[in-house]
Amino acid sequence: MAKEIVAGTTSINAPIGPKRKAKMSLMARREELTGWLMAGPWIIGFLLWTAGPFGAAAYLAFTDYDILSTAQYTGLENFRVMLFQDELFWVAMRVTTVYALVSIPLQIGLGLFLAILLNSRIRGLAWLRTLYYLPTILSGVAVSFLWVWVFSADWGVLNYVLSLVGIQGPSWLTSQDWALSALVIMSLWSVGAGLVIYLAGLQGVPTELYEAAELDGAGRWRKFWSITLPLISPVILFQLIIGIIGALQTFTQGYVMTEGGPNNATLFFLLYLWRNAFKFLNMGYASALAWAIFAYILVLTLIVLRLSESWVFYTGEIKGRR
Amino acid sequence: MEFQQNGHGNLSRRRFLTLAASLAGTAVLASCAPAAPGTTGNAPAEAKTEISFAWWTGGEGANKLFEQSIDHFEEKYPNYTVNRISMPYAEFGTKLLTMYGSGNAPDAHGIPYGTVWSWAHKGVLMDLTSLVESDDSIDWEGMWPAVTGACYYQAKIVALPRESFGLRLYVYNKTIFDEAEVETLDKDMATDNWTWQVWREKAKALTKFSADGRREIMGANVGAGYWDLQVVMSSYGVPMFNEDLTHFNLDDPKVVGWLSMLPEMLNEDLSLGKPDETKEFDWGASGKQAISQSATWAIPNMRETWTDIDWDFVPAPKGDCCHSNFVGCDYHVVNGSDYAKKDAGWEMIKFINSPEEDLWWALNFFGAPFRKSNLDAWQSQLNNIVPKDGWQYMLDMTETATPWTPIPFQDELDTIHNNEIGQALSGERPVEEVVMSITTKVDKMIANFK
């Protein structure tokens, strides 16, 4: 019986004493090697193009580096300037945060609303789904140029539509008061990506629950609030986190459409970071900014995850029991 | 291929997968390895020195000239072969920066107006002072001071003038003037009446809208960026900065007065196009713009694209002082890094700047030659190549050209300035308020600039 030892498990006939790591058989070692080789290209890519730059940025954040000359160690100087001296750092933080705070709920709400509308056995559902998803796959730069025309004060579609109902539209992208709002409106163009995911979530809700609720006299709103929302709350959580990460890294619209203006009204954080890195050659400071936004996104994500315990329900989970 | 458990004879599945994974990993590593030098193509019979040279493409016509210029160099110096690197202007600075950062910047390259200082300040350019001073073929004093003045960084020569030096022109569409029965701008020049006020009046008179409100003719175009202000401020005799370069003179009353004209032209006269009108549509090349702000370096491109337009040109309008005539000169420099082929780079840029090439550029690019000695030959041939009345003003323009003010913080200033100046133009904020905001920020940036 002592010989009947299955690799990786402990037999009752094994001698009592300190545990020994089971020696891997030749076949197991070969399998492990094959696994590593298969994962190799990804691992190499990760080390070269993700972990490597991460580490480099971590070092450069504590230096004065302009690409053209050797990095000079400056300690916490970049962070001190960032937090206590650089007014534009706080402007960029504010612009980016406001953009995220407004655009994310709108995208979630609109995506969910459209998904509910589409969540019925209607003809051409697949086509509609594709149509809503199409904007997501278009080039960000091309879409930005398109929206410049949409927001044109004199010739744009948006102001024309507003004029039909007697409203004189503002000079969207050239107005300090309206430029950011314009970009929030533009963000709704890509709601299709979330819609597809919400749709999948909605179609996973058991219909028996709705039937049981109807038998108990629940109305439409009650069914939505007590059945639909809780059961798709994991999907909403996913979209919320992805939305936070995406919104706080907005760059293309600011770069192409407004260049951060007018008067820093659309100075997104990543645009400000890019400027410091590639226009002003302050790579060290830009690296510090990169770590700042990384920390900001990480903290927000952790807060959302922590708070999600109170409003996200997973199927089979009983609240209060872990 | 049959897969067998034991791996003998035919290739086993596990072995196949292992082999495939190894090959994939090797391919990834091989693609990351730098290319071995001198392994492309067959080795030449005689050893040639390869040098790399970069420039920005400013349109088809301009790009062709650069290619020809390098052909001339290779013909004259057959022991050199040039690795040509051209890229759009908008990407040039960033690409060059990353090339320097990665240690493979070209041996010689162009540098746009006003940025010689920025690059020299970073210590990447070769000091050419001793080479220039010891080379009799380079007649430094024989070149226009407005051009050579911007070749210096802290008393060291770091650049040679590139192609020809560009002069600011105001191009007008004669057909539009005739149809509107408005006197052409050469008449105003002849009576010494070509001023900014006349420019505004004529732009308004020439602007045309159709019955349904669509613009048919744009009166004029202008910007208020830092580049454009070089033209305006010099016309009022206002220097860009104070003497010690600590204050940006945007708040000079004459400049503010000029800037205040623009929102009126945009919103009342309707003679200037709004940003979304002009962003993607070339009114000038379409024959729908009466007066176009331009420069001599645009002429090679206009020869290709303005073929159906009856155009001519005059200098830029006059302010209190004189006709705006600033020099938009670009430069060639040699990479000062240890790995660069500095001798070869120097030969390259010296050749492009040589008297024969100087004249060739001036005749093909329509900017003035750098050398006063080439002036007669240049002037006498211009009208044969591109017959225009405007050439009559060229000598005056050349002799009175004002230099670009070299500053190390041009990118920073551009960013601050462009961020707000549009609000003044559109009338969204009062001009005085915008000007005060910009000058305060620029002065603070200068004070903190390192």
C-alpha cells in the first residue's frame, strides 16, 4: 500500500514526519515546461512592454529626466511640485473627475435602458445589437473629427436639431462652459459596448422569477427594482469599474478636438501627462503624474469594490453569510 | 501527421506542442533583437559612408525638392550614401525626440524656426563654430544677419540656414477682386496704403454669402498664434519680449488693438472664418478666399495646387512702423551625440547651404537666398519661373526682414498662448482679459523655466 501513492497526494501509509514535496515525474516536468513555453511569448511581452515600463516609470518619477540627457535623481521633488505647486495638476484632476462622474452614470443608465428595450423577442435583434455596437469599433481619431462637425456652432447637426425646437445651441467646443459637456455627450456614442453586456446579463435572468412576481401582483417597476436590478448588479459593477478606468484615461477627444482648451476646460489628465512628457520633455515629472493617476484609479476601484458588497448580488449568495 | 502516445517514429502530440512553443518563443526573441549592421543587401564594391538625414515633409512640391537636393549631394559626393528620413511636420519633433532618446537620431536633420534654442539647450547639437570660422567657403558675413542671428546658442554657432529664408506674403485672388470690383492690393502698396485697416475693409468688401446664408467667398484668413504675432508685432515696431526676455509683450496697447479687431471681423464683418469653417476645408486652394496669409515656402505647393487660380501677392500689411516682414527661417543641424557621423553630417548641411545650392533653393522654393551675392541672379530669374507682380517687393522685404526671437521655451509658450487666445478671437472673453491672463502665465513660466 505504501507504493500506491498517487502523485501529489498523501497516502495514509506515508511515514509520519515532516512533509516532503513530492518529486515530479518526468511526464509532469515535461508538461510544466510545455506550459511555460506556451505562456512564454505573453510573459516576455508582459515583461518587455508592461512590467518593464512600469518599473522604469517608478524610477523616473524620482528623477529629472528629459530623454536627451541622463536622469538626475531628485527624490520627492516631482511629487512635491505636483501636489503643492502645479495648479494645472489640480485642474486636470478636476476636469477628468467631473467628466467621469457625469459620463459614467449616463453611460450605465443609457446602456441599461437600451438593453431593456432590446431585451425582447423582436425581429432583427441581432442587427440592432450590431448597429449599436458599431461605434465602439470605429477609430477614436476618426470619430473625434466626426464629432467636431456635429458640434460646429453654425453648421453642426446638434445645433440644427436644437434650433428646430427653438433653442440656440452654444459654441460647444470653443466655449469654456460647454466644451466638457460636449465631450460627455460624445461619450454616449459608444454606449453600445455596455449595451451588449447588459443584454447578456438581462437574458440570464430566470423568467420564472418574473412569473412568480406577477402572480404576487408585482408591477413593472417593482419587477425591475426587485428582480432585474439585483440580478444584473454584477454586470453593472463590472461596467462601473471598466467605466472608471476608461473615463479617467480619456485622451483622444481632448487631444484631437480641443487640445485641452478652451482655457483648460477639457484638460484631461492623460493629455496633461502627454504634454509634460513629449512637448516639454519633462519625462520624470510625467512619470510621477502617471503614478498619481494609477494610484487614483486604484483607490477609486478599491472603494467601489468595497462598497459593492452592499448592493451587488451574486446568484446563490445569501447576504450576511460568507 | 499522426499523433502517437509513445513519441517513437511519428511526432508525438506533446513533442509537437513543445516544438511549436519553442519556435514561437524563438520567433518573439528574434524579432526583438536589433538588426545586425551592414547585413541588408549586398555589400558595395567600394565602401561608402552611409549617413542619415531627416527633414519634414511640407507638401508634395516641397518634398520633391528635398529629394532632389539629396540627389545633388550624392552626385557630388559619391562616397556618401544618404539614408533619407522624411515625416510629416506634426510628427517631426516627437519622432526626432524619441530617436535621440533611443540613441539613433539622424546624423544631420532639419530644425523648425525658433526651436534651435530648445534643442541646443538640451545639449544634443554639435558646436559648429570652429568649422564655420575655419572654412573659407562659408561666407558668414555675406549672409543676411536676420538669418544667421538665429543660428547661435550662447555665442556658439549650432546651425546653418536651411533651404531658403521664407518671407511672409499676402496672396490675393485677382478674379475675386475683379468680380467684386475692388482694387487689387498692389494698388494699395503703390500708394503706401496697404495697412491692417485696409486689409480689414477689403476683407469685408470681398466676403460673400449666398441667398440661403452659405458662405461663398471668405474675405481673409488670419491666426493669432505666436507665429502670426511675429508678423503683427513687428509691423507695429513692438518686440516679442522685453530686453532680458522676462516679459511677453502681448499686452502692448498696439497689439491689443490689433487683436481687438479680430472678433469684430469674425462676428460682425463675417470676413474671417470660424475654426470649424476653416479646419478641414482649404478655402484658398478652392479659389474661394480673397486674401490668404501665406509665405514664400508655400509657393512650390501652390504651383501644384493653385493652377486654376489667378493669384498674385504683396507683403504683409503695415502697422505703425512698417510692413510686417519677419523671417521664418528653418535650420539644419548636426547631431552632437557620440554615435553620430559628425564629419559626414557637417559635409551634408554645408553642401545644402553652399552658394550654388543656396541659389537653387531660392529659385525653386521662392524664398530669398541666404547670400546677398545671390540676390541679383535670384531676382532676375524669378519672374521667368513664376510670373508675378509681387516679385517687385522682394528686395525690400529681404533687406528689412526682422529675425525670429530665439527662445528656449517656445513649446511651453505656444501651449499657454494657444490655450486661451481663441477665446479672444471668438469674442467669448474680452481681449484685454485674455491678454492679461496669457502674459501673466507666460511670464511666470519664463521665471520658472529651467
